[in-house]
Amino acid sequence: MGGGSENRGGDGQAEKRRHSRIPLCSRILITHPAIGSLTLKTRDISHGGVFLVLEDISLLPVGTVVDGQVQDEMDDRPWVRMEVVRLAPSGVGLRFLE
């Protein structure tokens, strides 16, 4: 087995994933020169990326690269570079680049 899974997405179409998603509600700060800074909530996360809840998905078109930092109680919160790879009615899917 390759470790991937096939799930049904919100639109009923099959999705092929390399990594299993884990539900996670956390806050993440993202930055991009065109939109500034936004603090968004996560819906789920995997080894390969994260889904962010976003009402106006036009702010982050597919291909947009952003920097993100989890906003929690950790002392050392690293920044991670991510790319928007999927748009959905409830938000955007990003893959980790680093």
C-alpha cells in the first residue's frame, strides 16, 4: 500500500490523499503581501498540509504562496511556507512547502 486514502469530498467526488487528515481547530496567522495578515481557523491538518476556514476564498486563489504561524501557547512558533492547492465553499486547502 502506498499510504494514501480515497475519501469523498464535500462535493461527493473522490479525493486521493497521500496523508490522512486529522480534525483540528486551531488559529493560524497567515501573511501575504497582497492581503496583509489574517488569523484564520483550521479545520483539519495532515503531514502534507492544512485546511483553513475562509469565507471569502477569492482572497487566496490557487497557487498563492503564504507564510503561516500557529497561534498557540508555544514559546517557539516556527513560520511555515504554504501554497493554496484547493478551494472549497468553506475555505482553502494548503500544502506545506518546507
